[in-house]
Amino acid sequence: MRIVIAPDKFKGSLSAPDVARHLETGLRNGSATAGPGSHEAQASLEVLRIPVADGGEGTLDAAVGSGFTRRRAVVSGPTGQPLTAEFAVRGREAVIEMAAASGLAVLPGYDGGRPGSASARTASSLGTGELIRAALDAGCRLIILGVGGSANTDGGAGVLQGLGAKLLDADGNELPLGGAALADLASIDFSGFDVRLEESRFILASDVDNPLLGTDGAAAIFGPQKGATAADVGELDAALANFVQILAAEIGPRAVKAASAPGAGAAGGVGYAAIAALAASRRPGIDVVLEFTRLAERLAGADLVITGEGSLDEQSLLGKTPMGVARAAAEAGVPVLAVCGRTTLSPEQQQNSGFRQVYPLTALESNVEICIAQAGRLLEELGQHIGVHLTDSANTKEPLNV
């Protein structure tokens, strides 16, 4: 029996590789204790672990789990302080998870809460540009930029700075980092822009379809999550509008058009810089990840797929990882199960989503905090339960009973 385990992370608890590992342990334990024929069933149990993600946090793990090599570079964090960030390389292809260099989680002193107003105004995407340059140094010319979890609202100006552009005020002085400083932007000097970008192609992996500016833009929708006050939101939006006009003066009208493009508001506007200055094509994150993990072809010959994420809810139905995996499994004619920390989906929603069954950890432990703290143990219990039923089905030659 061949089982493919293709989960996303359980946010705040386990990475996707850890989820897959605990599930496999449980499956094998279940096969070993299922009764007559269990040893034969366990010996014939083939498990393929394929960690996946939706383009945000966890995308790097998915790349490494699919044959990319993990690399490291010292770059500027969101506040300019140096940090070591990872990216992944396979041949001339690179995967960059911008949160590793420019995310909320790498803000100095970040404790998981709402950051302060100061960082909302001054946080930069500079380190993401520096990671791109490290990928270019590694010989990569196809760069997948997974965005999400950013600390900045700088329109991706920091990305351009990391690639060699200089942002100047009216006196010819370089601007300080962050979105608020863009209010003083008077010109952009692209003379030092990395020439290797001309032969490079970028894919923006993002499910965010917001524009850069206005009531649905980067500052208004996502700024408060990063600590921006109502006054900060107005100031940041005006500064971003100035950035668009100055960039348009340097590279032409495409800079104005890009501000309205779906996804321009992603990651504090990094989507905008990617589209306007790097000619990136935006694609749904899960589609990009499933493509580079080659999930569809690796489903060949599978008897079952198990996917999942921390919370399986109505947001999940809007193109999150489990839905992408379920879609691929359906196209391959393979039944699919979902595991999760908790679910709010009705039985009808579960069935319509293509899941034969959904297994939440809360079915084993009603206390959500315990589920988060002990997710590994509980996933092994779920895996063991599934493994017993799979082995029973194999022994009786009956259809999969899970």
C-alpha cells in the first residue's frame, strides 16, 4: 500500500515536515498492531512524505522536502539589523520565503503579539532583496518569491535597495529604511541595479489579490496587523502613492498600472515591486508549490493521500493547501483524508471539498492549548488509528475503510 502524506504546517505548533513525520510514525505503529497479517502489511506499507505550503511560511520547507538544497545568507532584518536567513536552490531555480528575512517573526524582540507603531513605519524588505541577490550569486535565474508574514509596508522599496537601487530625497541623500520615509522620495537611481535581473524570471507566489493603494491596499488592510495606527495607515498609504509616482518617472507608466494589479498589496507591497520592477508573474501560492514539489506525478500508484493544516475552516476552502492537495488527488483518482488541529467545516462542506474523512486533534483532546502543545503525540494517535483501518482493509481485500 502506497500512502502520500502532503500536509501544510500546523501554525504555532509543528512544521509541515514534522506533521508528516509524526503521521508516518502513527501509520506504521497502526499497521504493526492491526492483527493477523499486520507484519506483512507493515512491510508493504510505502509512505512518501511531501511537505507542502500555500506560498507563505513553510514554502522553504516544502522546497527542501522536494529536492532543493538549503542555503544561508547574512542579510538585513526588518529593522536593518543583520540576521542569517535561508533560501533554497535546485539547479538554476531558487525559492525565497520572504518572511525569513523580512517577516514579523524576525523582528527583534517579537513575542507573537501586535508590534509597535515604530516598526510598522520603519520596517523594510531590504533583506528580501539581499536574499534575491544571494540566489543570483548561486547561479539561479528562476526565482520563486513566496510572500506572507511580512513586517514591512514599504511597497517593496527595500527589495529594490537590496538589489542595488538607491532611493534619494530632494537633496540627493539616501532615504532611511521603511515605508514612512517614502514620503520624502524624490528620485531613484537604478545605475547600480543588478544587471543579472535582466536574464532572470520571477514568480510571485501569493493568494493576496489586494492592490497597493487605497482602502483595500497594503497599508489599510494589512498595516494594522503590523502595528500601524489609523494615522500611520494614512501616512503610509500617501508615502506609497508617492513611491508609485517616482518609480513611474524612472521606469514608465507600467509602474502606475502595477499599483492596481491583483497582488500588488501582498507582503506590505513587495508584490508591487515584484510586478512593477521585476516583471514577476503572480500565481496562487499552492499552485506554485504543488508544481515544484511535483505532487501530481508523485501521486502515481498511490492508494491514499493525507493532507491537512492547523485549522481546517472556511478560509481553507478559498484555495489553501488542503484544497490544492485534494484537487490534485481527485484528478489522480486517489482518495484523500485531512488531519487538522481543529475544524469548523460541516460534514457537507467536508464532503464537497473532496475529503473522505476529516480527523481533528480535538476529537482526541478537547483542550485546544493541549492540542497545540502536544500536536506531535496526538498526530501519532490519529495516524495509528488510520493505519489500523488501512491494514484491516488490506487484509479483508475490502475498499479502504478510513
